Amino acid sequence: ALSAALDSIVSSRQRAAGIPRTAICSDEVFVRRVFLDTIGTLPTREEVVEFLKDKAPGKREALINRLLERPEYADYWGMKWGDVLRVKSEFPVNLWPNAAQAYDAWIRTSFRQNMPYSEFAHHLLTAEGSNFRNPPVNFVRSAGSREPEALAAAAALTFMGERISNWPPEKRADLAVFFSRVGFKKTGEWKEEIVCFKPPSDAGSAAATARLPDGTRATLAPDRDPRETFAQWLVFSANSPFAKNAANRIWFWLFGRGIVHEPDDSRPDNPPSNPELLTWLAKQFQSAKYDTKQLLRIILNSDTYQLSPIPPDGQPRSAADLASYPVRRLEAEVLIDAINRITGSKEQYMSMIPEPFTFLPDDIRSIAVPDGSITSSFLELFGRPPRDTGLLTERGTNITASQRLSLLNSKHILTKINGSRKLKDLIQSAPGQPEAVSLLYLTILSRYPTGGELAAVAAYVPPATSGKQQKLNDVAWALVNSPEFLYRH
């Protein structure tokens, strides 16, 4: 019912604007899309076949529920929030490796346990203690500066979707007051730091007042951290943009475009494309007590999310129109994980920082790499963000000529395909060539090949040809280089 209400809001606006809407996507398209959007993971051949064979009317909803309970869910959404929260050991953030690891583990555990988003934000805004032992304190340490205005800017960007550089000076100064009592102490342990409340120097100080972003005045007791006052307003005030910003960010991650776009640049002259939809989503999020999975269920089960990627009239349209599912390239980490899943290969990630580790376990997936300082040439080429600013625009999502050339010519990728025992066993397990091609398509593109595609492969690999394994490896290489594989659709 809630997903239908979402569709009603979207479709009524489309009708008023005369925007046609495309049809619902096929099961083949849906299964790949929902795996990638929910857990950042390509479905296996077996998972695709099982879903396609299932004739139950509620199978899409059931699949969504299963995916939200998979361990990859926490890794994938932890990766997204690692970008926002600047989880990175070294310059310019300088969390240090022990702290970055602890921070990353806390974020992923929060998603694994489905911590309410309100509680998640409150921990980050008000935490005190060791950067190694109480990971949320790294939120203020990652701001790039210890000045109150820098801490205020990080809070506004992360939880309000606003860049205070656009605010009047007096409003920036007002918000900075709530972060003016954050203290930092060193300990005897190397690179450990304690974040704490720094009370006024005058023990007899009277309560002061400060202006919140909505213009209301708050009383600040001298014995209470002002961050608590700001956090209470942020999460519970009717005038706070907290719920809207959170819903908008989730919408952006599922559709590639926020209702307010960019999601971290909310301002009066950048209004939402559908204000009614944004308000409704925020209310649903609040009603669900900030249960992120529940908001995801509402969106993922909607017809709006399940539309075909093909525009209804064959004409490209703005992603804001929601007339069709917006096609967009896989993230760097998701792409290399997908290639590794197909070929049965692994990546080797090494930290250039000497403590507390040098090499990550070789079975770690790229979406689970815990530190923005640990990277690879592939991840950098395909737009993994450096995690320097917390802005979502840091992540590169457009395909470039250098990326195309790398996939076409990279020894790294070609070695994975030609040396893949998994692909070899797959091809050899098929009773005939058409069956082998079908297995390749199911493994790489999550669908069966068309008759035309089978004919094209047969023309390239005649049944009696020698070197059939290599030629079918060439087919796999061509599929990996196809837009259908590189893009979520």
C-alpha cells in the first residue's frame, strides 16, 4: 500500500506535466537491478535461474526482503556511508589506520544491526571518548579542522544536506556555537586521541543561548555539551531538514539523482523536483522510526523503481521525470567485484601505511575495503572517491575513454578471463555450445541470450572449430565490455 501511494504521487505529477511512463521491467532486468542496488553484488547464475523459474506473484517483494538481510547489504551501504563520513587513514583526513578500521567496522555493524538512522546520527554528533575505542568520535576528527565552524560544516553537510559556505556569516557563527565545546586530548598510546566535552573556563558561568538553524533560540547549560542540544533539535524538531535529507540521499543512491539534486546542496534556489514526494518519503521514514530498511522496501517495491530503463517514447528524458529507470554505470568497487565473481578471481589490496596491517585478506571484496587510503589503479581509474570532502560528487560515475580503453586492453582483466578456472569449468560442463553460451550470458548479464545472439556466437565459433575454449573466452570478454554489463539498468 505504501509503495502504491508513492507511485500515485509520482504518476499524478507526471500526468499533470504530460510525461508518458514506460512499462514495468522484465524479471531478468529486475533481478540484476535489485541485487546491484541493494547489496552491490551481481547475482549468481543459480540465483537468476531460481528467480526466473519462480511463478509466485509476490516473488519480487520476497527477493527484496531476502536481500536486505544478506551480509553484503551492510558492506555495500557501509561503503556508501564511508564516502560521506570520510573514512580514511591519511591526508587530508588523518584518522589513522586503527581509527579508520574501527570507524568502518562500527558503520557496517550499524547497518548489519539495522540501527535507526536517528540513533546513528546522534552517536556521530555527540560521541565522546577514544578514537580507537569509541569509533563515532571520528566524525568530528574527520572534519579536516578542529575549528567549531568546520565541525558545524561537517554536521550540516552530512545530516542537513546543506553547505554552510552558502549561509550568511551570522548563521554560520550561530551553528558553530554548538560545536565550540569540543575538546581533544592526547593519550600515551601512539595516535590515540580522546574527544571530550570542554566546559567553560569560568566554573560559575551562567546558561547561555544560541540560535538554531531554524531561527529558534536554545538554552545552553554550562555543564552540558551543546552538541546534545543541536542533535536533539536535528532529530526531533518539525523544522529540521533531517528526515528529508536522509530520504533524499537514499533516493539518490537508488536512482542516481536526488529529488533535491545534488543531495548535499540543499538551498532555497535548488528546490526539490517533486516537493510532495520528498515530504511524503520523510514522513514515512519518521513513522518507521528511521528504519532504513523499511524506507528501502517502500521504494524498491514501487512501480516507479521497477520501471523499464527504455524511455516510453524512445526519447531520452531527464532522470527527474522518473518516466523510466535511469541507466548509470556501476561503481568502481561493484564493477571489479562483479568481474571477480564471474571469473573466480581476487584482488590484492595493500596499505601503504605501516600500521596496523600491510596486506588485506585476499578474500575481501572491494565494497568491504575499510579505508579510503587503501586503493588500486582500477578503483582510481573507475572513480572511487578519495573521501576528502564528504561530497557525493567526489565519486566518478561517468564512463570515460580511458576506462573503455582499459577494459578493452587491460592485461589485468584479460588475465582474469583467460585464466579463469571457473569459466573453463562452466563451458566444459555444458552439453553443447548453445548451452555453454546460455551459461555465459546468465553468469555475466543475468539473462538468457536471444536467438540472434546465439546465432552471432555460432558464426564466430563454428561447432567444429578448434580452440573453442579461447573463442568462448572471447565471448565472455566481449560481454564484460558491453554497456549492458557496465551499467545498471
